[in-house]
Amino acid sequence: MSKFDDLFKLYNCNLNDVEVKNNIDRILADNFESNNNVEVYKQCLSQIDLTSLNGTDTNAQIIAMCEKVNGFKAAYPHLPNVGAICVYPSMVPVVKENLKEDIGIASVAAGFPSSMTFIEVKVAETAMAVAEGATEIDVVISIGKFLEGNFEEMYEELTELKAACRNAHLKVIIESGALQSVSNIKKASLIAMAAGADFIKTSTGKIPVAATLEATYVMCSAIKEWYEKTGVKVAYKPAGGIVSTEDAVKHYTIVKALLGEEWLNNKMFRFGASRLANNLLTSIEGREVVYF
């Protein structure tokens, strides 16, 4: 029996889709309407990682994104700014040079989005992104290793990446849409937290199934249990496919119901989204806004 079998026994990993769906339906029926308001929209706006992860990204495009963030307070003095800007490692120096607002500089790293490269490359890319100014690093688990039950090697990789982050926060993407079951989502979340993840994150946004309500429910349940057993608070980031204000409020509602007020800030809860920002602004302002 491995140490991970022992770990999984400490937590409720015997989940099924029907039970999870029923719990989500109940939470939304009881709480969605009370959260569906402008103050929550503002809170969600402050939790966005404004993201550009395209092979076509240019310096000029990333500079323009930084300038939008820099100018946001002047354009909307009554609203909070986004939580971070998220880019590829080579664009971190561009963000570092041009971003004036005191928000996070997030970089994907470690062979994002597939994580299918050598651990030495993963560690080097992570360390270089931090050296260039990244304050947050988003990495993907070795999904294949997880699916074949090679939990030890997946865990060891994450601990090496955690060390390479130094003072930067490690955000571990479990790619929930590829994990085949809600039980696997729970187990991958637990391994990521055991390895020192500061955040656990649903998805890369690069495969068809991204941030589902089911993933949010299971991952937040894992965070809650982890906190109850260890006293360690791990943050949460749903990413990919969250576009509408309604989508955001649904995820917010589940996080609030399971984790409570202490997680409802941009230190403990982020959205990996870009299109969402303009949609939240539109809902807040009551007119179509295309700012970002």
C-alpha cells in the first residue's frame, strides 16, 4: 500500500456524478439569486486573471493589455482592478516592464499546456519565469502519470516545481476535464495540495472540457477537507470556459457555500478568464462595455 492510498483513505474520495450534481443543484437553488447582484459582479471582476495564452501573442498585444490594466482606475474609479495578468514565460519581462498596477504577474510554465517534457526543462522554465518577475506560476500535472497511477512521480515533480517557485505562488492545474471521474478530480487535488500547491486550478483552457461546476464542487470540497485536517488554506482557480456573468456567479456561489467568506477575495479565489471581464463590466454598468 502506497502513502497515497493512505492519503486517499483520510478523505472522502468515494464520489459519484449523481451525488455531486444533486449537491450542486441544491446549492444553486438555495443561494444563486442572493449572490446574483452588482456587488458580487464587482468581486468577481477583482478575481480575474486577465489572460493571453496564444501562439500569436506579440509584445505589442501584451503591452496593450498592460496599458488597459494600468488605465482601468482612471476609466472606472468606482471599480476594483483585476487580480493578475497571465501570460507565457517569454512575455513575463514585457509585463514586468509595462505593468504599473500592483497586481499579480502570472506565468504558465513547466511545459504548459501538456506538461509532456523533461522535469529538468519544467524546473528551468519555472525558475526562469520567476527570475524574470513572475509572482505566480501556473503548471499542469503530469496527467498521464496520474491516470496510470504513478502518483509518486507526479508528486515529486510538483515538489520540485514548488521549490523552483521560491517566493512565487504555485498554481497547480489538474486538467479536471481529462481525469475521467469526479473521484480522480478529488485525488489529483489532494496530491497537488500535499505537494505544496498554493492554488489548485481546474484547467488549461486548451481542451474541450474546462471549468465545470462539478469540478468546482469537488475541488472546493477537497480544499475544505484539507483545511479542516491540516489547518492549511489552499486557494482555488476555475479556468477555461467561464464567459458569462451567470457562469461566474454560479462558481462563486459554490465556492461561498463550501468555503465561506474567507475565500471570497483575490488572494484565495481567482477566475482564469478574459472574455468574462467585459461581460462583468457590462452587467455592472448596465450597458455594453468592451474595455479589455
